[in-house]
Amino acid sequence: MTKREPKKVLLRLDPAVHEAIAKWAADDLRSINGQIEYALRQALEQAGRSPKSRG
């Protein structure tokens, strides 16, 4: 099975939101990108819209 390439997305954030995510990421030992993906996956799960596979 071949690995799927992640999608690239340009995201504009309010500086205060970026700073909060950066601090959260550092606290969790993740990159900012990893923290954003983590938060999005959590939101999808809570909404009952989780993807079937992680790719």
C-alpha cells in the first residue's frame, strides 16, 4: 500500500491565536502544524465526523 501525501493548506491566523497554539504545541511537544492537526481531529471526533482512516 502506498502512503498518501498530506494536503497542503495556507492558513491565516490572528496573531493571538497563533501564539496560543504555539504555546499549546510546545507544552505538548508537538510542532504547530501537528497541534493544529491534533485540534482539528479532536473537533472532527467530537462532531461525529472523524475520517475513516488516518491515511
